[in-house]
Amino acid sequence: MHAFIPLAEAAVRPAMRSRRYAMVGRRLAFLIATAAVLGLGSPRASAAATIASGRLWSEDAEAILCTLLNVGSTPVKVLSSRMIDGDGGNVLGFNNCFNKTLQPDRQCTFSVYTQQAAGIFKIDASKSHVRGICELQTKDQVVIGISEMH
């Protein structure tokens, strides 16, 4: 009877081993799929941010100028930049920020000739990497209102 037990155990062990490997494989596949869905495999996937100013308005205003500065140590890609009016519509004007990569310590600006608007930037990094400000200016370029972008 002893002779059959080692043979029986030898036959069972590979089957148990293959089940364990299959279970480990399924767990690993689940963890990889979860990381992919949550974007954990890409360091910048979850870092996209929107930075916006408050609405500026004055009857004495001639233009609104918004500036975005990269204060981080790595480049920041500006995915979109726009001005919106009081009704939420886009206002067209000068824009050298759209689809631009800002190197560290570099800035871009956009401006519109209007009496009221707010500025919005969408970037591919954390808000801590950039600073932004919008200024309301008279026709003589005197600043009469400021809104820090958050």
C-alpha cells in the first residue's frame, strides 16, 4: 500500500501546482487590467487639469489679457486655451497658447478685445506646475482688474 501513496501524491502534486499557477495568473491579469482602467500605468494620465480665471468686466475696459507661466521643472503641454463671455460662448482673439508645450520658466498669452470675459486653460500636468493671471486693461493698457487663475 505504501507503494501506491507516493505515486498517487506524485500525480496530484502537478495538478495542484497548475491550479495554483492558474490562480496566480488570473490575479495578475486582474491587477494589470485594473491598473490599465484606472490609468495607473501612465504617470501623467490622471494629472490633466483645468485652470481658470474669474469673470472680469468693466465699461472702461478695452481688452482682457491672460498669461500662463510654467513654474515647474518639466515641460507642460497646453491642451486648450480659450476666453468665454458672460453667456459661456467662446470669444476669439490673439492666442499663442493653444496646443503649445511650455518649457520651464516660459509663458504664453492670449487676449481679446472685449469688456467682459474669463480665461480657461486645460493642461496635461498638475495645477501646481503653472501660474496664471488675467488682466482687464483700458485702451491705454492700464490694468483696472486682475483675476488669478485657479
